[in-house]
Amino acid sequence: MIDADNVPKVREDEILARYIVAGQSTKSLRKYVRKNNSVKPLLFLPYSHVDLSVNRHLDCEETEIWEFGKVVAETREKRFHGRSDISVTDCRFDSLDVVAKPIKDDPKGMPDNPNHADIVGYPAKKEDQLSLAEKLAEKASDRKSPPESE
């Protein structure tokens, strides 16, 4: 895990995890993942704002990456369906960038996480956001299932 007192800027050679958090049903999962486990653009579409939450792999053990995802799901009272990984290089195009956004003392109850980052620079219009989300989904890895469900 990154040292919380010394969080570096996001580098080009880093890998990011986008967690797949949804309802309990397979139908909820299918909003984000196809039957062949490739991810859909909706996974990379920001919700109510124009930043998209991701987690940096930097200085993390594989178990820590998975643990962050489980905690996100628990905090949001959803089921953790896995993650899709994407390189920072593949996120930096058009108006998009990736910036470090460590979580500390979150009022919504998210635990501290120095590895948290945001993909920023999405345009305001949903149809323009979707165009960028489609490009991100094309570059992202297929869904990786959480270790306990393999």
C-alpha cells in the first residue's frame, strides 16, 4: 500500500483496478460484464459526477487490491463481483487524466485508502461520457473474479 503521508503522482506505467460492485443478482452484474467476462462501457461511465473512482495497484499486494474492492462493496451495501484492470496510459487520452485522490476521513464512511485515484476530465454530457467509456472498456481487462468465488 502507498505510504499515506507520501502519496506520489500517478505515473504512466501504473495499473488501475475498477471494481465491479452491483446488486446480488446475475442481472445486476450483466449491466457491467458480458457473458464472456469482457466489460461493458457502463463500468467506466461516471455516476452522478464527472470523476470515476479507481484503485492504484502501486505498492499493493494482490490480496490488498482485492481487500479494497471488498470494502468498497460492503460500504456501499452491494455485492463485490470482481474487478477490471486498466493501464494509466490507456486512461490518458482526449480530455481524460488520472489523478491521485487518497481517501482520508471520508464523511460517507469509506475507510482510508491512499491508493484511491480518479479518472478525471469527463465531459458534462452523458453521451460524450459514454463515448469515452466505450474506449476505456475496449482497453480494460476482462472481469477478474474475487479469489473466494474462483
